[in-house]
Amino acid sequence: MATRRPAVPTSAQMRAQVLSAIAERLTQAGLTQKEVATQLGLAQPQVSALMNEKSDGFSLDRLIDVAVRAGLSVRLSVTRPYKRD
């Protein structure tokens, strides 16, 4: 029986994961979108997009920068591929 490889996240999946964490953090902050925008150095419509988990216009790099400014820690792990038996 063949061993299945674990799914490798694509950059889109990584963006979605970071975006979800940002949205959760911003919601928990209990601030208005305008207040969040001021704190994060973003425009209010960008904050709205983040809170609604819409990643259009946000690269993974930019989302990581926003996450860090929002007080989150982001880690990326790079490993060798699994060997097939």
C-alpha cells in the first residue's frame, strides 16, 4: 500500500491562513475599522477587506507585514520533501 504524502500548502493556502489569523485578531481587538487602519498604517477599505478575509491586493509578504504590525508572530518552515517508499 502506497504512503500518502501530506498536502503541501500553496502560497494561496498560506495567504488564507495568515489572512484568517489577521481577521480573528482584528475582530478580537474591538476597535473600529478606522482605528485599526490608523494603527496598522492601512486605509479603512483595506481593513474591511482583511476583516472579511478577502486577500485581493495583498501578497503573502504584505499579509505577513500586517500580521506582525497587528501583534501576531508568523513562522515559515521549509523542509525536504518526504521520501517515497
